[in-house]
Amino acid sequence: MVKVMSRLDELIKQFCPDGVEYKTLEDIATYRRGSFPQPYGRPQWYGGEDAMPFVQVADVREDFKLVEDTKQKISKLAQPKSIFVPKDSVIVTLQGTIGRVAITQYDSYVDRTLAIFEDYKIEINKKFFAYVLKQKFDIEKKHARGSTLKTITKEEFSKFPIPVPPMPVQEEIVRILDSFTELTTELTAELTARKKQYEYYREELLAFDNKVKTTELNNLCLLITKQTGFDYSATIKPSLITENRVGYYPFIQNKNFNGANINYNTDFYVPEEVVNKYPKITLNCPSILITLSGNIGNIGYYNTNRIAFIGGAVGICKLKQDVNGKFIMHYLSSKHGQTFLKKSIKAGSHLNITVEAIRKIPIPFPPLEEQKRIVDILDRFDQLCNDITEGLPAEIEARQKQYEYYRDKLLTFKEKTA
């Protein structure tokens, strides 16, 4: 890396020894927001003959590309009411997950939650522009407006200052940063392949024939319940605080668990007196967690001495002492368990699964030795795919931090004075 930086230093000394000019985004390019006919839910806006990719925030990846296949296709009828974006255009997300940048790899139409850069008023390397745009948005999104749904407006980002070094410097920076992103992309592709392999073996291991008896989940649990009915509005909600203090316990929501990984660095914390008042919804013994609305069917497994408290829309299944909780977790996460969960979804004011349905989930129950064998195999696969402390996830995390460190160094310039 020293040689790489040395080459860049030579170019800076040659082409911009007195500093680099900064320009606002509105002085660099013309841009506009995407669009889509309202309301979103009308079926005639989607699919059909001559439908085209419709890019929303979730379709923009972290590697400066779009997903291979957008979640939605915009119909021919709706296309005149949206914004056409040709291949090789720079776009950036402005709402929700702010600051994802892509150089589009196919023609598409773009939603109003993104900005499209159309024409450039100065000479600038498009990939360099994408890198520096991403860096700037990563900083500015921390101050974005909104509480639950953060937003940066076109008017706000028009004044963002961007460094514009001479073209040879831009090209060298792109070459360096591309080497980082290419390696991360390769590692991510390898991790994706391993996850597919893990899912394949999980389905094979958990596909039992009729010789294996089944039992309802309720028979394996001491208790299955959820927070509703425990005086949330009057007692629990007013007691929540946003900092972790002595005498307070993590308030576990859907986003705080995934498989055996529980994140105790939560948004809210609950005082000890509330925890003691509601022992049924306190995590204090091995338990299966199931998301009942929103991201329905997300499965967690709690098995620690650390006490926590359950938030809304999460079912808590407190397990009997002789039950292999990891086996149940793996089964409910597999397509076999997920199929039953999806069939149990009820439509009301919002989609949800009831506690009654959870209690009736059929669980295959092979001998405990076989359950342990399956858990050991799947745990090893799971660690390779998901453990951020070792293996590929740790390597990707390290590479990402390295990339961000060098990106910030490479894109920080002394500003040229008049």
C-alpha cells in the first residue's frame, strides 16, 4: 500500500501541488428525483408485456451496482409516469437507507426515493464521482431529517462540497479503490455460495420421513406467549429509556435477533421493577423467539444467563429443560418450518401470526442423539457463514473497514485557495 500511496503522492505533486478545488454537487452535475404513479398499490402499474425494471432503495447494493433482478417491474402503462434511467447512470438513495450509490448496469425506471445524475458540467471520472458521492452521503446521512424514516432532499444535497482533483489523480484513486471493492465482491460471492450450500444441507438434514414422530411446539414448552396484554401502554412503554444503565435490561425487538445471535445493544432498556413485574415476558431461560408481524417468521434462540425483556410482535416460547432448543431453531428456520409459519399468517389491519397458531406448529422429534448430530453439523456451517469473529464474514468486515479507511484518506484533499 505504501507504493500505491507513493504513486498517488507523485501525481498530486505533479498536477495539484497547491491543493484541490471543491465544487458543490449542483456545479458538478444536473440531477433529478425519480418518480412513480400514485398510489403505489394499483396492480396496473406493475408487470405485463414490455414491463421494465423498476429500481427502489432495496434494489441498490453496497457494491455500486443494482441487484441482478429488481423486486418490481414497472408496466408499460406506468412508464410514462416514471423516470427512465439509461444504463451507466449514477444514482443515490435519499430515503430510509440513505447514501447507497450505484452506476446502473441496465436500463430501468427509478423511484422517487432516489436521485439520478444526468449530465456533468465538468470533466469528472464517473467512478470517482460515485466513490466520493458515497463518502459524502455516509457523513451527511447522520444528520438527515426525520425520526423513523430519514430523508435527504434534493435541495439539501445540492450544496454538498465535493473535491475535484485533476483527471490523472481521479483515475489513480479509482484504480486503488476498485482493487479493494473487487476483493470484497469476490469474498461476498464466496460467502453467498457457502450460504446456499448451508441451506441445501439444512433442508436435507431436516427432511424427515413418516417414521419420525412429530409433536406440537406447545408440548415442548413451559409457556408460549407474547407481550400483548401485559399493560404495555400504561406501564412498560413509559418506563423505557434509550441508554444502558445499571438496573436496566435490554428490550429485545425483532431486529435484535437472528438465529442464535442476540444483540443486547438495543434501542431501549427496561427497569428492573418492570422486569420483575412481568416474568412471563422476561427472557430468563432457554427460549425460541418468533416474529409474529412485520418480518414474520424470523427465528431466534436465547440460551444465556443474561436477562432481557421481550418487545411487541415477538412470540416467546420458553422451553422445557430436556428440549434441544438449537434443533427447534434450525427446524423453524428451514423451509419446512417456514412453510408452516407462512400458512399460519392471518390478514387483518396488518399481517400477523397468532400465539395459538405458534402453539400448534408440528415439530419432528427424532431421538435426542440424532437432534444433537444435526445441530452440530448445522452449527459448524452457520459459524462459517455468519460468525463475524472468524471465517469469511470476519474477513469481509476487515476488508470493508480497510476500504473505508483508505477511501477516506484518498478522498481527503487540501482545498485550493483562490
